[in-house]
Amino acid sequence: MANQIPYVDYLVLGDDPHLVANECTGCGARFFDRRNACGGCSGTEFKKADVATQGTVKTFTIVSFAPPGVDVPFVSAIVDCDGTSVRTNIVNVEASPEHVKLGMPVKLTTFVAATDEKGTEAVSFGFEPAA
Amino acid sequence: MGSEDVYILGINMTKFGKHPDLDTVDLASEATLAALKDAGVTMKDMGIIAAGNLMGGAAPIAQIIQKQCGQTGIPAYNVSNACATGATALRVACMSVKAGESDFGLAVGVEKLAGAGLLGTGGGRKKGDEFERSGRFGAVGSVDGRIGTENMPGTFAQVGMEYAHRYGGANFELFAQISEKNHMHSTLNPLAAYTKAMTLEQIMGDIMIAYPNTRPMCSANCDGAAAAVVVSGSKLKTLSQEQQRRAIRIAASVLTSDPYEEACQVLPNVNTLTRNAAKQAYEQAGVGPEDLNLVELHDCFATAELVHYDNLMLCEEGGAVDFFKSGAPFRDGSKPVNVSGGLQSKGHPIAATGIANIWEVCHHLRGEAGPRQIEGAKVGLAHVIGLASACGIHILESNSA
Ligand SMILES: [Zn+2]
């Protein structure tokens, strides 16, 4: 099996793929990117916090026109995962307003997004309709 | 608090649209010289210049404008605040006058964007290379389009859809109707980039950019500049009757940024900082939304206009859809919004927008707006927002009795 790495630092692969946030130990604010200090309370201590893998679509758009290098159409959304907002694509669904609904329950899934010259696979995540 | 009242003494916007023969410097100079002329003063009177240009590569724009229009050695501030750049330049000039450091200040914004494509990030990893992590997400490639969208139409589509989800009632057709209103308004504005009315069918049937925003529901990239001359209240008293009559009082000048909120870094929250700015502005001016005769708000996308009805408190919380359906924001309605045509039709030369909005309001308050005049307008509000974010709100009042 090819060597696999997560597409972004905050995706954890393995048997139970999930997102992990940098959680401020002072105020509980969660960030997916690297932080020097907390925007909420200016605290500098963070711990890793697992983010729920199920959520609901809080808002979405279907992007049909994008700069070169971005495949369209795709569904971009913000998913509310138990109080943590996650930016994601909605995948495994037709990119049309008939198939994507506000408030729709979704769950995290992973897929190979790119492969480099050494054959290493970068695995990214999306959310798909939850059955 | 400062002690000086601040007034707009002169203001100008160039024609928005395509200016193939004018570069960034030409456009900025045209607006600057015209604003000085409108004010009846010269560069020699100015105590400060603040200017912005985001995409033109004309830097430092404030000094470049001085070299074209008059180098007097005054402090020059080059400002950058995304789509709020023009409002930020004006705010800087206002602060200097309000603080008593200058009698007169000049603010300029300019952009050349005609023919520019979609604004946003994009592109990806060079094919074949070995993966390498970069950026603060530690990503091995571009995240735009793979993990949500970073482009403006998509971002603001989500802003509108979030409102739709929270309060209901908003859908593709309603957003398109907002755009139809603004395109209709622009038919009366000779300085707008687009001056043709569009039917609802045309708008909904046009190219989809990011659902529910089709092309005419997105702000129009174009060339343009705008400039304003501000003056202190005490200096204004020494000027001519005519200058005093045409001066527009800046009853409120406010700039806000995002307070921390959950999710505001995942999807920009354009609501809270706008609402905060509006509250501050109404308090500063001692007026309420009910006192406004017209509003120019930042309709960078049709989906954005809807949420700002609510953020500016033109309606009750959650009531933006009903507010629109009541006909209030139409030019013959009770609270005309974007009678200039808005960014969707007048155009959006980014750094110029935050002053051009104020020009539009001043034009009505001076009773000089011709066929599109909102009769008897005494008080108006201009709002802009730049992502990441900065929100500028100015409340303007007529100075003639
Ligand atoms: Zn914190």
C-alpha cells in the first residue's frame, strides 16, 4: 500500500480519521491553523482536541467558477460539528441545490487528493451526506 | 474625544468602468484635482493625505498623488484595508482634523480592475514535485477548492445562505431580486460602470459563479477613483457661504474589526463588526436608522446586501427578507438602499469604493443628484466592509437649513 500522509496538519488518518484542533486551554477557542496566541483571550497554551466527525450543514455554496487550478463545480460548506465550525467541501453528492440542503446531516470522509513523484498519497477530507 | 467637528468640503468620483487610456495615477489624480476644485481649495491647504490602492502596483500611492497634484511635504499615509481601504483613508484624514492636527485633509482611493478575473487565491502545487508542507495549515497543496472556498463570490454566497438558514425566507430568487433592484437603480447613474436594467429572468439565467450568486449578482470589477477633502468645523466658518452651504457634516466616522467569535476564522463573520460599527455610528451621530433618508451599503454580492439590511438595523433582527419584500430599499421606498446601483452595477474599484459611496450620499444631501435625487435627503449612511475584516461606516448630514 502506498505511503499516505494527511493533506493538512489538522487531519489525523488511521482507522478512525478525524480532525484535530488547537484548543486554547484558557478559553476553549479552537483553531485549525498554527497559532502564536489565542484570538479570544490572548492565552498562549493550546492542547490538541478531537473534533466531532458528524455535523450539520450551516451554510454552503456551489462554486462553478474559480481561478485556474481549482476544479469546478464543487460544494463548499461550513459544517457545525458539535459547536466547532469546520470549513470543508461536501463530497459524494451531486453539486446542485436540489441535493445539498441547509441543515443537512453530514459525516467526515477521506479520499486521496494528490500523489507526488515518490508515489506518496496526500489524503484530504470532506463531509458527505450521513445516511 | 476630539473637539473638532469634521465636514466633507469637496468630493469627487471618476466615471467607473473601463479607462484603457488612463492608468492608476491618472485616475487618482483626476479624482484628487476634482475634489480639491469642488472644495474650492488647493493642495497647499492640505495638512494630511491618506490614500489607498490595492491591485494597481502604484506604491506608495499617497506620494505618487502628491507628485502629480502638489508636493507640499505634508504627512502621507498609505492605507490598506481590503474593500474598506477608501473608508479607512477618509477615517485617517478625519482623525487628523478631529484631533486638531490639520485644518484640511485629503483622502483618495483608486483601482484599475477592468478585465480582472475572479479575485481570490487559487492555483495548486507544481505537478510531480515531492510533497512539502507550507502555510499555517501545514498543507501539502492549495486548500482553495479542496477544503472549502476562499474566493469572494463563494464566501459571500455562504454569508447569505447562513442568513437564509438562520431565519428562512431567502432563496435564489429573492437574492436575484435584490440584484434586479440595484441594476434598475443604476440606469439613473451616468457614472456607473453598468447602466442597463436587467430582468429577473436575465439575472437568474446568467452564468452561475457561486450559487446563489450569478454574474450580475457579483460586484463588477472596473476602473475608478474617488477623493474627498475634509475640513474642521472651525476652519469651515472662515470659508465662503457657498462652501459652508455645500459642506456635508460627518456626523459619525467609525471603523471596526472582528471581535473574536467561534467560526469567524472559518467563514468571515461580516455581521458582528458591521452591527458594532452601526451601533457606534448611530450613537456618535445621535440618530437612528429611522432617521436615514438613504443608505449606500456594501453589496459586493447580492447575498451580502440582504444581511446588511439587518446588520445596519434597517429592519428588526431576522427581518431582512420582509424588509426587502416591503419595497423599502427601492428608490421610491421608505429606506432607499444603493440608489447609485451599488457595487453590482455601479461597479467596485476596490480601494475607491469606500469614498465613492460617500460621494453618492453627499450628492443627494447637497441636492445635486439630478434625475436620481432622493428628494429632501438630509441624512445618509455609507457602509463598506473589507474581508478579514474591516468595516467603515460614515453618517453624513446636510449642512444647509
Ligand atoms: Zn483563548
